Amino acid sequence: MSCTNTEYSTDSPLNREPPVKELVSQFLTPGKISYDRNHGPIPHLSADTHTVKIDGLVTTPLRLSIHDLATQFPQHEVLCALECAGNRRHTMRTMLKEVEGIDWGDAAVMNCKWKGPRLGDVLRRAGVQEARPGSGLHVAFSSYQVECQEDKWFGGSVKLERGLDEDMDVILALEMNDSPLEPNHGYPVRVVLPGIAGARWVKWLDRITVQEQESTNFYQRRDYKVLPEEAVDRDAAEPFWDRTPAMSEVSINSVVAVPEDNETVPLNKSGKLEVKGYAVPQGSDGPVTKVQVAGDGGKNWVDAQIGNSGPDVPNGNRARKWCWVLWRAEVIVEKGTGKEVVSRAFDAGGNEQSEHTQWNLRGVGYSGYGRARNLTIQ
């Protein structure tokens, strides 16, 4: 099932993020400035011939074409942020302790409109019944199109009840921002798992399996886990891989995008510093309800103004449950060097962003205060 028409390579996959200032310039992230995270080449597949197999603990195994997915099921649209599990690794590395992994800044996230059939509708076509909470069943997603750095294929999984729950908005996306997916975003079909770390949003999807255990893929079992702090190196980490749960829901997070670290910036006519950024809710607890900013490192907070998302974005908590907010604030900062601005977010589920989060060897899941450090204020 592998693909011969590929870009990049297993040794040199495409991994990049945009300038964070550019990222927050618009509510919906266009493909041209989105981040990319890959563990192998990018396959170029044909929607005319590509199929998705649905198997495992189903009564009616299926093999569906892209045409089938687009025409035989109601199409569902969901607006949500996709965040890399390693987003903000640089902050963990520089503020806490050295970690292993790509040195992601604050821009390994994108906010997009996705469209395709609900996963639950596809699974019910295959004869899957509702999963009781605690049933222990999983739905695993796989792509066998290209070989990865650490495995022959790429896969991830979530609990079956989440995949079947319409309120979780899990879809098999055929479109992003009203256009067909681009090859680097998983064309012709990828999984969209709102509120879940990007590592589980399998691209170039070709198999969905209902099974009694989570995905056996390397990237589910041996990576993307918040290991305990005593796992200080690879040898020390070894006993913890099997007993540490795989990352699933993302943490509440906010980022200061303007200004950036080490910038020299003037105060405005009001004698204050203009600050901008984004914030995402925790897992399924969205939307973000408030962002606060402080110009003195976190002693005195002011409420940020949450921006208007535009006429194309529906109103209401349900429509905005999974997406980011863009915010701006004016804060008092004393003139001089070595100044710091911090941000923190709050969501509808009552979660509040903390000052720091746990150090871990792989540097994943960092969600401490958003920060612009070492500023020179004029």
C-alpha cells in the first residue's frame, strides 16, 4: 500500500513553522503559512484510486473510496485548532531544562475549518454499536503509504466512545478551509480529532481499526508521552514508556506573539505596550473565555480583548468550542531592558493556564504562561 510519488524523505522530513507574528495575522490559518510535522516523506496520492479500509471489531468490514466518503455520508464542518504536541518546546528547553526533540517555537499550531463525514457515521455503517464508557475499546487510525523514521507506518488512536460521540466532532476530513486538503496536510483524507494533540490526526489515512488496545504504532507507544521527571535520559525513560499514558487532549495554552523575545519596542501614545497573541482551550473544555496579560512578569493582570473572528465564523460556544482566539491588550511596562510580558488563558471548563508545566524528556505538552522575554522598552 506504499506510495512511490513522494516529496522529502525519511531522513529529512518536512518540519517547519511560520513566524508567530504572521500566524496571528488572521483567524483562519491558510495552508501557505501553516506548520508542518512529519516523520517521513509526503506521499502524493490520487483521490480516484485511494481507499480507506474499516476493519477489526466490526460486523461489516468496509473499503470506502474518497468518492464514497464524499457522497454516501452527510458532510460535517468543524472549526478547530490543530496543535503539535511539541509546540513551545523551545520555552521548556530554555526555561526549565534541556529536552530531546525539534526546537519548536510558539507557532506549531493552526486554526482551520475542516469538512468531511463524521467518523461515527462511517463506523456505524461498518456495524459498530455505541461504546460504553470504560469499555476499553479503541479506534486506531493508520497510514501505510510511507515508511517513517521509527516505524514502517504511522498510526494513532483514541478511545472508541470519543470517536462515536457526535459532540466530539471527529471527522474524516476531505477539505481544509473550503478547499481539498493539500498533500502536506494529508490529501486526500485525514483524521480530524478536535481537542486532541496533532500526533493522533493521522494524514493520508488508509485504515481504521476498532480494537481492544490502543494503536501499536511507535508514535503512540514510544513517543508523545509526558514522561515523569525522573526519566532524565533514554535509559532512565525505558521503564516508563509502557506505564505512561499516551498524550490525548491538549492543555489550555496561550502565546504572546507580539512582541517577540529580545525585541526593542516603543510604548504607544498612551504610554502602554500593545501585546497580541493566541489562546487555545483545554481539550473538550472550550471555548476560551478570557485571556489576561501582565507587563510586570505576572504581578498585575489586565483582561485582553478577544478579537472578532469574522463574518464567516458562526457565533456561539458550540461553534467555537474547539478553535483558538486571537487577542490583544495594552499593558503598562516600565522602560528599560530585560523586561517580560506574560499571558494566561481561561476556558469554559474552568481551566486556568499555570505559570509552568512539568518538565519531561521529550519536551511535549508545554503550556506554561505565554511569554515575551528580554524586551527592551523605549
